Amino acid sequence: MREYNTEIISVGTEILLGHIVNTDARDISEMLSKIGINVKYHTVVGDNPERLRQCIETAKKRADIIITTGGLGPTCDDLTKFTLAEAFGVKLVMNEAEKKGLYDYIHPEMPFTENNLQQAMLPENCTVFHNTCGTAPGCAFEAQGKIVIMVPGPPKECNAMFALSAVPYLKSLSEEEIVSHSVRIFGIGESSVDQIFRDEMNVMENPTMAPYAKECDCFLQVTAKAGSRAEAEKMTGPVIEHIKERLGEYVYGIDVECIEEEVIKLLEQRKLTFSAAESCTGGEVAKRFTDIPGASSYFRGGVVTYTNEAKEKLLGIDAELLENYGAVSYPVAAEMAEKVRELLRTDLAVGITGLAGPDGDGVNEVGTVFVSLATENETFVRELHLGTGRSRSYIRRMSGNHAYDMMRRYLTGLKVI
Amino acid sequence: MREYNTEIISVGTEILLGHIVNTDARDISEMLSKIGINVKYHTVVGDNPERLRQCIETAKKRADIIITTGGLGPTCDDLTKFTLAEAFGVKLVMNEAEKKGLYDYIHPEMPFTENNLQQAMLPENCTVFHNTCGTAPGCAFEAQGKIVIMVPGPPKECNAMFALSAVPYLKSLSEEEIVSHSVRIFGIGESSVDQIFRDEMNVMENPTMAPYAKECDCFLQVTAKAGSRAEAEKMTGPVIEHIKERLGEYVYGIDVECIEEEVIKLLEQRKLTFSAAESCTGGEVAKRFTDIPGASSYFRGGVVTYTNEAKEKLLGIDAELLENYGAVSYPVAAEMAEKVRELLRTDLAVGITGLAGPDGDGVNEVGTVFVSLATENETFVRELHLGTGRSRSYIRRMSGNHAYDMMRRYLTGLKVI
């Protein structure tokens, strides 16, 4: 099958000023990758005809499909259509159906200005993409051996038009299906994962795998192309199995976004509840868990005990224990989890106490964190030293990941610490 | 002053696949616009040396400053540095200080691999940008009449390094001083702010002001250029005063990142403490506050009472009250704040109970939230209806903003509700 290399050109000074982030290019790229079309470049250029013209010339040299976002509306900044038409030697003609649509859409609300009509001018013989969320239509045409697609800039209009009109148009050009899965990993870093698989990855063509780093974990993306979805799916299976075999218990899930999402699934399967007592993470573990809709079925609640007094008052932790061992200690972490578990009568509970920095406590180094998991029969504690050079947000997030990782391991029968 | 045209090249296949959105280019563009440097192009290219080389050649023709993001880490995909060095004919040499730093940073936790060292190879005679949030250093050098800057791809690292190292480096190239202040606003939206000031903004040249929207608040950026910092500073003063006069109590702070940062300042000035009882925000209010270093001096702790049982157990809220009014109600919100205030003996306390969605409770609409503030003499409650079409994360964040806004108003003697 022919490979279509694609370039997305986003036209808008507001992106270059940093006022908005280019979500259009992301949304389109995601949709294209799902239908097996390679995006090779994103370009952003301002509302300037000469610079846009040059970008189109560059794109003509390196891409088969050129997609533009933005610059189709009625304001004087909107020049994409005219510049593209000129660059490809196509004529713009008034599209009567779109013209009528514009009158119907705009008339009731606002004065209909001459430049509104400009939106209904479209390349001769193009495929028209009607705008379901706004006024400016988009379109596709072929010229000079290239496929050209124009969609509007406002994210909702761009996204809807691309999904409803551009994707079907492009699919009709391809006979291949693509399937992609992400294998999520916690406990070893991206560079180790890369080293383990590098030799294999270098020679893989279809399916492929590639490592990606997140702030506190990483994943391997496995992608296959084939004549049918089922066939592509079948090709990814053995690669995923192979990764699981090599990385063992470091693999925490497939196609989940984060470790807490996997933990929710496990709690759901086993109909178990949990609670949390947090010191240095300051509510982040609870917050991350409750980011996920439906968390209330598994998460009963928690306490944020940011001071010794709060640990005594909210959890009933012995002043003596705090005195003898210090707040950042193994026994205090264990007690925190045990006490909140009793208090809220949950199956599991986690406790976190440590130093997220920038200041230390005079005893422990910044990055020292004790993470505990209390269960019916046993309490586990992990002692972490996350490094004095790490940011507060890294230490907090990583501590949370360890708490979730301990839950995940406990719930799947793996060694917890 | 010379005009520096800038191109930002982001290197990363994950952006072209639509896995992530290119926030790096946005963040950098925003920072550059504040120091008066024009961004003319954004380019995204995959982890492919030949295509990257071609993009660099294109950039050389149309930009004076070339900034790359991504491709500095230890994996085999990371090739920006080598390709740039080759394109500009500069030699890479091992930077001993960064090499040592890498050992210290990585050693405690993970195996130190050979390809980690690659990160400390830097262009000869470059200005090194130390990475305060990760391992890979960045750098800047001048060659072939161009200024070249490399920063890492992970957004936090990119953002911090650009702000701390690249901006001062670029500022030193210009003889003009630019001063920029952001006037932060909560309670009215960006479009209203835009409408109020539009006519003035259109005719302003130096200083300028421009409105920006954040997820749950907005700000006006006031920027002045002059021969000296003091002079530029003096020019911004009257504009800021004018904005404060027009918007009154909606202005919550100058040059703060978020409303909680302003609240911390106010608590610090008045030597007061606070605590929080959260239901639908699930720990987010505590988490946001404790994101800020030093929060432990003002924030004693909190509870996350995600179920009725947790509200009874942790706070001692009457089962009858919950029964009669429902968990999402005015009196329950008031009690939550009052009880946590008593329990942790703080000066102030906030309580939040509501429906973040997607599911409702059969009584209240999604987006219904009661936010309370308990003080020594009085308890205030705001009833919010944040809209059924809003996302869970918006409702949670906005509820938190209201809690902080009530504290801010109380602490500055404004009307709280």
C-alpha cells in the first residue's frame, strides 16, 4: 500500500503568541494515527500570506497530504483558502448550498456582512465539508499530485469536521487498518526499558514498539498495520506477551492512563474499599483517585495530617510514638495506614509520611518517604529515598505512585515490598 | 533594537502521533512574547535525524533564533543534540560538572546505564542550562550567525529551564528592558474583561495589555518596554492601577500564579492557619495548597469525606443532618467547615460538598456545589451552580477556586458571599 506522508499546517498568530495551545494538530494526529496515516510534520505559522505561502511550498516538497487548520472564517486575518488556492492553481467559486446555509445560520443573530459570504467561496470541484458547529465550511481537493484538506481553527469545529468528514474521505484512500496498545510500566525507568528492548526495536518493522516516558512512569507503545482490524490486533498480541514476560511485575496495565486507573479496576473486580492518610502528599493521593469518575464506590475518604497535632487529633496517633521516632518514620507510616483503615472501616488503607522539600527536618534527607499499606492481616512499609535533587512535585507524585503500586501488587498477589 | 525572528522546533514522534499536545511550544512562546521576542514558526518533527536535519536547514533560512525542545534524554530516540551539532559544525564534549550531577541524581534509585552519560555531552563553549527538574541539561550557543537553544521535552523540565536559564540568556542579548506584570482576576470571565478594555487595548502601543484565559480564572498581562528596568516599571504602574479601579475586588493579585498563592501570602501576613473538609473535591484543595513549599506553616491538615460515613466518623457530623438535608446541602457544608476547624484548632476552615459528575444524586444537578468558610465568629456558605455541561475537573477546580476566593475576601475585609 502507498504510504501517505502528512503535514499539518496550523494558521494562527494566537498560537505563536502562546495564547492557545495547538490542540487541533494533536486531535487530527490522533485520528490519523488510528487510520494508519503517518503525520510527519506539524507547522504553525501566523496570519501572514507570504509566510504561509512559503510554508505551503515547503510542505509540497515533503508531504503527500497537506492539512491546514484555521484561517477560514470571515475576519480579515483569514487567508488560508486564498493562499492555498493560489499555491495549487485552483479557482475559488461560490458554493450556493453553503451560501444559503450561511444566511440561515448567521441571519437571525447578527448583521450579515459581505465578508461572511467569503466563507462560501470554495475550490472548484472540491469535496465540501459542512461545518456542524460553526459557519465556515472546510473542504478537500486533489491537485498537483497532492491531497489538500482545509478545516477551521476553533477546536470544536476542527475536531468535529475532521472526525465526521475528513476521516471518511481519507479512509476511502487507504486499504489498511492500524491497531495500537500501550503497555504501562512502573518501577524501572524509560532508559532501562529502552536498553532491554533496543536491539529488537531497531529491527522491528510491523508491528513496532517504542518507549515513552511520563513524569513518574513509562510505557511501551505496540503498533501493527494489517488488512483488517482483527489481523492487526492478532499481530500485537505476541509482542505484548513478550514485553510482559521480560518485564514481569513491572507491567501494571495495558491501555490505562495511570496506575490509579488500574487500581480502581482491581478494587472493582474484588469489591474492596480503601482510604488514605497523607502527610507529605497533602491530599494528592486522594485527589488523583477521585479524579476518576466513580471513585466513590471504592474510596471512602482520607485525612491530610500535615502536622503532628493533626496526626494525633484526626488519627489518634500516640504523641509518644511521634516523639520517639519522628513524624517521618517507619512506625508512624504504619500507624497512619492502620488507624485510617480502622476509622473508615475499609479493606485497605495507605499511609504516606515524608519530606517533599525544599526544606528538610534536620534528621532525614529531602526525598525520604515512608509509604505504608494496611490490610486485614498485615501492614507493609516501603522506605523511599527519591533523591535530594528532585522537585517537590516529583517526590509527591512518585510517593503516590508507590502507594498505588503497593495496592496493585497486593491485589494481584505479588510481593508488596 | 534588533528584531529576532524565532522558530521553535519540537522533536518528538509522540506529538505527531497525537499522544501529547505541544505545550512546550506554547509555554516558550508565552515567555518570549513577554520579553518582546517574536515567534514566527513552530515546527514538530519526529525522532528521525534526516527529517530533523532538513527542518534545521529550513529554520536557518527563516529564523535568527532556533529553539529546540525534546530529544536530549538517554534513549536512542534522542538525537536532537547530535543533529544540531552537526548542522552547525560544533563539537560535542563531555561536561564534567553535568556528568557528576547525573551520577548524583540517578545513582540512588536506578541502575546507571551508559546511555545516561550521553546526556552530559554538550556543544563546546556553549552556555549550559542546568536541569532543575530532571537529568538532561540544555544549552545555548551561537554559530553561523544564529542563536541556538536546546531544552528538554518533558513539559516541567522545559518550562522551568526556559524560565530560569533561557529567558535570562536571551534578555542579555537585548538592550531594551521589558517589564511585564500579570493582573490576576477571579469572578468574571475573559470575554467580559476583553469587552471592558477592548477599545483601550486596541490603541495601546507601549505599554500594552492583553487578556489571557486560564481554566478557571483569567488575567491581564501589562507589558512595557524602555531603556531601563525602572523606566519600564514606572510605565506599567498607572495601567495596573487603572485595571484595579475598573475591576475592583475581582482582582485577586499581581504576578501570582494562582489564587492559593495569594491566600498563602495573606495567611502569612496575618499569622493565621487553616484546614479543609472536602467531599467532591476529594483532596484537591489540600493538594493545591500543599503544592506550594512552606504550606505546612499555615495548613494544619484536612479530611476527605467522600461518603456519609466518613463525614460522621471523621468530622462527627450528625447522621440526622445528613438524612434531613442530604450530603450536598447548605447546612452540611457549614458543619463540615465548622467541625474541621474545631478539630484541628485552626483560625479558618473551608468545607466543600457537591456533585462533580458525571453522575448526579437524583436531587441536585451536576455542578451544584456548596462551599463554606468557617471563621471565629461566623460561617459563610456559597451555593454554586457550575453548569451541567462542565467537566468533572472543571467543577472540582472551580469549587476550589471559590473556597480560596472566600478566604481571600475574608482576609482582606471584602464581602465574602
